[in-house]
Amino acid sequence: MDVKNLFVAGSMQMEDLEYVVEQHEEDLKKYRNSSVLVSGATGFVGKMLVKTFLLGNRKKNLGIHVIAAIRDQKKAEREFNLLLKEADLELYVGDITEPIDYKGNVDYIFHTASVTTSKTMIEKPVETLNISCEGTKNILELARKKQTKGIVYLSSMEVYGTPDPLLERVTEKELGYVDLTSARSCYPEGKRLCECLCAAYSSEYKLPVRIARLAQTFGAGVSGEDNRVYAQFARSAIHGEDIVLHTAGTSEGNYCYIRDVVAALLLLGTCGSDGEAYNVVNEESHMQIREMAMLVADQVAQGRIKTRIEIPETDCGYAPSVKMHLSGEKLRKLGWKPQIGMRETYERMIADMIAE
């Protein structure tokens, strides 16, 4: 069977997978003949990690056994389809908030499972915190029992809260203010607690865990059901509809293309300082939300659409407006370098969306 048909991926997504396998072969080889567990494996980042390892097996004969930890088996069947018949992919179906009862070996873990929609954070802050904290504790306990060789916890740039606006670049040491009375703070504060858990397990049990603080990540492979701002902008460009902002759009965004993020995670699985955090960001893609909207309208859609601002009266759960430019220097010192800028990110994502 043709490999592309096996992977259920659009042309841009498949091109990204092949790029990572070929250009980051040395990082992938470090996982040869190991067992890798990916939690949240049907999410955007999780599925791309799973498919990268599986493609690496087929292109480079790596012998990696992938355990995709998921909650919804039907979603996994849609996402992985024929790959589920392959011997190198195994599903572990369960609730991440419950202890993980996996019997086999686990050499590496990528913990990507998390609530990601603002609407859920606002409506179910208790559940959001529970999924974050209990889920991460269960993953770390599994890693401790299995004597795992490397763990990567996916955190978020939202842990920075509202940093000092005078900072030219925000490094991993400069956390800002988070309003604990806001229901939506369940997400950044939960991520902070999980990072603290990772550092604690690293210190007490010597777990080789690294923390990836992801900038907003998107690109080819984004679900058509995704309702976050970048997906909305992309659909506006596809359908020739004006982009409508529901905030003033002055919040400064930090972004990274999906294949650059996958490359960073592969690196952090075997490299870096235990218990420490690394920003995963393309510093050149930093811009205000309204600037991104204008880029899509003017350059990607070539002026066929416009940008409008219509602010609703009720709180829709958007993250607070911040002035923040993340520094990626710490991760770059490990040898990582992002490749895809904002315009190409949108072009590749839109091409993949149209092909679905």
C-alpha cells in the first residue's frame, strides 16, 4: 500500500511529516527500537507526533513501538484509520485523570493531553484543572514506575500570564501576573502547577522530564472543527468572508508552525536539562492579532477580504490582552531552528483544509 494512503494525511501535512523524518533523522534515530507513549494522541500535536514516529519506521526502519493514549476510540479510528492495523501502533484507551494501567515497557513519553478550548475553560474550570493536574501526575507516576528514559510535558506560553511590558524578550524565568479570581485562569495556573510537578518529580525521583512551553501552534493538519482564531481566519480566507475580530486585536501573539514544533519535541525527548522549561516559538512570527488578521486578508487572501472589529458585550472567554515577545534562545542553543514563517503557515494550512 502507498504510504501516503496509509497515513490519512493531506498533501501539506504529509509533506511536513516527510520533512521532519528526513531533516531530523538524527533526532529520530535516538528513539530506535524503543516504546513511545503519546497522550492526547488524537489532538493536533499528538497525532503529528504519532505519525512522525510511524513514518520514521517506514522510511528509516527505526522499529519504534508507538502507544497512542486516547479517550475516544472512534476519533482515533477516524484519525489513524488503516494505521491501527499496523503492528507498530497500539491504542491505550482510558481517562487521563485515572491511574494509567499499561503493562508494557514505556521508554519515552510525550504528554500532550489537555483542554485547549477557551469555551471549556470558562464553562468547566474545575474539570479543566483536574484534567491538567491529575493527568500530569498520572503520567509522571507512570514514568517513575517504568523508569522512562525521557518525558516531554507540553505546557503553554499562557503560563507567563501578564509579564512586564517593558521586557524586550520574555525568557523562561520571567513569569507575570495571573488573576486567580478569573475562571479562565484555570488553564495557565493549571499549567504552572503541572510544570511544578514536573520539576518536583525531576528533583525527587530524578525523572528526565523537560517542559515545552509552546507558542500558539498551527498549520497543515488543523482540524476543520477547530474554532480558534487562526482557524477562523483561514476559513474566512477560503470562503472570501471578512475577518471579524471580537477584541481590539492588540494582544501580541507568539506562534510556531506544527512541523517546527514536532522537531522541537523530538529534540527535547532526549536533550536538554531535566526539570527545566523551553520556549518553543518562532520569534519572527510575533505579531498582534489584528496584524495577523491583516496579513491573512491582504497577503494570503490577496485583498479579497477585509478586517472588521466587533466586540461583544459578554465575556467569551478570550485570554487577557498581553504585550509579550517570547525568546526562543534557550531552545535554539540545543540546535533547534524554526523554518516556517506566518504567511507560509497560513498558505500550507489553507491548502490542507481545501484538500480535505
